[in-house]
Amino acid sequence: MRPPRPPEFLARRTYRLRRLMDAARLLPIFGLLLLLLPMLRADSDAAAPPTAMEGVYLFAVWAMLILAAYVASLWLRKTLDQPAQSVPRADPAVPGVSPGPARSGSGSGKERQG
């Protein structure tokens, strides 16, 4: 019998970002279900609900979906705009590990001549 595996460690930032992205992807499906809900509850033998109440319900769902999308976009923007934590560079003294190219925000650093 194998010993139990230790739980996987997921970085909090990437885990939160992925869950926020999942929520943003599921929001249209959730909204569609909410908009179709009045049709699912309609009975053929029961009296139809007033049109004004259905209109208020549809408008409320529409407004809540807009608000939820706005809040999700703010959370995602805040999470994506945070600077990534610095990753330790590889030690050049360790054989077989290259530190990789240095990145700069202004291109290669060489100016074009001519």
C-alpha cells in the first residue's frame, strides 16, 4: 500500500485568478438560466403571472448581470495588474542551469542605426 500523497500546493494568486476567470466564464450561462426561469415555472393550468412582474424580474436580472460582470472585471483587473512576485534567477555557478535572457520593457536595448 502506498503512503498518502501530500496535498498539492497551489499558489494563492494563481488559484484566485483561475477561480475568478472561471466565474467570469460561467456568468453568461448563469444569466441565461435566470432569464429562462420564468418559462420553466409556468404551468398550463395555473394563471399566468402579471406581465409587469415578469418585466421587473427580467430587468432586475439584466441589471444584476451587468453589476456582476462589472465587479468581476474589477477583481480580474486588480488581480492581473498586480506585479508578479520576483522569481529567483538561476545561479550561474550551478552547472547545467542557464539564467535565461534578461527582459527589459523597452525592447532589446540596442538602438537602430541609420
